[in-house]
Amino acid sequence: EHDPVYTSEQAAKVRGVELKTGVKALVLKTSNGEFILALVAADRKIDLERLAKIVGVKKLKLASPNEVLEKTGCEVGSVHPFGNLYGLQTYLDRSVLENKWVNFNAGLHTVSIHMRSEDMLRLIKPKLGDFSKGR
């Protein structure tokens, strides 16, 4: 547990870890009206066009705060990466796997989880892709 954090930079600081070890979990809405979860290393930016091609849809956009809450029970910025628990198809950017250990929010702004990236991969069973770019 820690003080509330609302950005990847704040989270890395309070956790005492490098920014690149953080995992951002982004709820996205497809042009078909479906929702997916995208996981990207915290020091990277998501490339929505590239991910849309991987997913096989025309367009992706960030879900609204209300949609995020409805789909996950979490506020924006506190969503954990276990999309399988939300019933959301999950896509993992390979940049996340460059780190042996990863850190992410546990559904609250005040709780984080630290675990091996290979364990996270095994538990989530996401679709892998390259859909991030440098900040």
C-alpha cells in the first residue's frame, strides 16, 4: 500500500522503481463497440493505429471514465492488467517483457503489485504485439 498515485511517474516514484517496469492497463473501445484491454510499458506510448490493425478493427479510442468503471469496477489509472478477470480480450505490447519484474496498480490508486513479467504473461495469456512507441 502507498499514497494515492494517478500517473505512471508518480507510481514509479512511490514504488521506488524505474518507470519502464510499470505496466499501463488501458481500456479501449473498438469501432465495433467492443472493449479490449491494452498493456504497455509505462515509459512508452500506445500506438492506437498499429494496435487497431493487430485487433482487426478500423479504429480504437480510449474508453470514457464511465465506460472504464462499468467494464472493470476501477477508476481510470487504477485498472490492473488482468483483462481475463474482466472478460476483456487483452493485448500485451512486447516492450513490457523487456523487464524481468513489472509493477502495476491492483484496482486501486493506493495498492500496487510487483511480480515477474513471465508470471503475469502466464496468468493473463494475452495476445502479443508491437504497438507502442517512445514517449
